[in-house]
Amino acid sequence: MKQSPGKTFLTYVWITLASVVYAFGFNWCYAPNHIGFGGITGVGQIINAILPWAPIGTVVIILNIPLFILGWKFIGGHLLVTSLFAMFVSSAAIDALNAIYTFQPMDPMLATIYGGVLMGLSLGVVFLQGATTGGTDLIARLLKLKMAWLPMGKLLMVIDLVVILAVAAAFGNVDSALYGVVALYISSMVMDMVLYGLDTAKVAYIISDRHKEIADTLVRDLDRGVTILHGEGAWSGQEKQVLMCAFKQRQIVMMKQLVKELDPAAFLIVCDAHEVMGEGFREYKQNDL
């Protein structure tokens, strides 16, 4: 579906801001502290360690060219254009910031934490706009088409881990890989928070002889929908009514109290729900990952 000019402009504004944050995080936290970075940018670190005269941002642009050519067949024009834009801005910003100011090394753990947060935040915003920064981000986006159930942050974490180990080998420093893995974990968690939200949902399954009363109470007091599933006890062979209810994490205490008050013998299972869309929760968006 074609975007309006105003929405398209806003998309590129967000991508630009996120790409600059990405470059700032890399130059401030990763580069001066020799912290292993994943993706094509990590490969750029390796090449720069071997050839110091080769700017990392320029190397990233060159390495991304064949990846975008390969990706043309599988992604739409909008994604390709926005991803090219994000890749170019982030890579150019890395070289520009490095030319303007040289960041000094800091405490490696602080660099790891803040670098991971900045990278996760910036990549999450870029993905929300339907783009990637190229490289392994683009590879992860393509893999997502085949493995839609796997969160983007986890996909990138697996791919980038291999690159981080290679960066550590290039620096000849095991600490580089160890800090890089921690930063990678932090960035993947922050990215998933940006993409999927902070308010984790829960799903409760309730088996009780007083299922009708419990369902009515949950609808009335929690303002949550309840679905009645028909089940059968494997050992007893008796028919059972199973209540399924999706609710916000902050409602879990009240949920348990209501069920216990109505039926202390009720069988209650509460599970994490990675993502819930629909009335009372978040709406589906075109670029949801």
C-alpha cells in the first residue's frame, strides 16, 4: 500500500535520526574500546584492524552492495530504498563523526551497556519504519520471511555472534568478544522492547467446575475477554471447560485473587504471551516483524 508523502517524509526522518544514533553509539562505545560488533559493521572493524587506512563506514557501504543486489529478488521496492538510505546514512555518519571528533576509551562495561542500549534502540526504530541498516540486518529480515515466529532480535543475535568472535580474533583480545556478547544481548533485548512493546501480556488457562462464574467475573472486573474451550480429562475421561484469557502483566495479581476466591481448587496456568494484538491490546501494523 502506497504511503502518503507526509508519512513517507516522516519515515525518512525517523530513519535518519535512528541511523545517526547508531553511528554515535558505535563511535562512542564500540570503536574506541575495541568491543566486538556484529554484522557487516563488525566485518568493517576487522578490515579496519588489518588496513587502518580503510574507513569503517566506507567499507560497510562496499560490502553491502552485493547483499542488496541479492536481496532485490525477495524484498519490495520500499524496503530496498529505505534500507539503502538507512545503510548509507548510518555508514556515512560513522565516518563523519569519526572525522569530527575522536572519542576516548571509557570503562568497558559502561561502554558495553550504553552501546547495547543505543544500538538496540536505533535498530528497533529503523525496523519499525520497514527498513534495515543492510548487512546481517537485511539477512535477518529475509530469514524472517521463512521463520516468522522468531523475534528479530534473536535472529540478529545468532548471526552477529559469529562476527563478534571473528572481531575478537582480529583484535587478538578475548575480552573484546566477551564484552561484545553482552552488548549484543542487551541490544537484542532493547530492540525487541522497541518492536514488541514493554507491557508483556499473559495468557491464563483455567480449569474449574465453576467456570461460568469465573468467566463472568473476569469479564466484569478485569474487563478482559474470555474464551471457553472444550476439553476432556485424559485420565478421568470427564468433559472439562477450559477458560482462556489474555491479560496485561499488571493484572496478574488480581487475576489470581479472583480465581482463588471463586474456586480455591481451580487449576490455573499462566503463560507469557510474546505478543497480543486486538481489542484491548496493540493494533497490527503493516511493518510488524
